[in-house]
Amino acid sequence: MEARKRAVMDSVKGEIALANAQELMNVRLVLFISPLSLSPSERGSPGFPPPYN
């Protein structure tokens, strides 16, 4: 019974870690995309292609 409970806990921890990693990726994606969506004058950083708007 104890081993089963531990296995369930490990599984839950694994899913939480996966969710955290997914969220971190989403945050990185937002941080990467948001400079692209700003206008060049707001951005002020060279190296990005001009936005398509």
C-alpha cells in the first residue's frame, strides 16, 4: 500500500514538473514573441525583422 502511494506521489510530482516546464516554455515563447510584435521605435533593438503590420 505504501509503495503504491509513493508511486502515485512520484507520478503527480512528475506531472507537476512537466506542467512547470511547459509553463516556462510558454513564458520564454511570450518573451521571444513580444519584442517581435512591438513597433521598431518601441523596440529599439536591431537584429529583428520589421513586423508585418
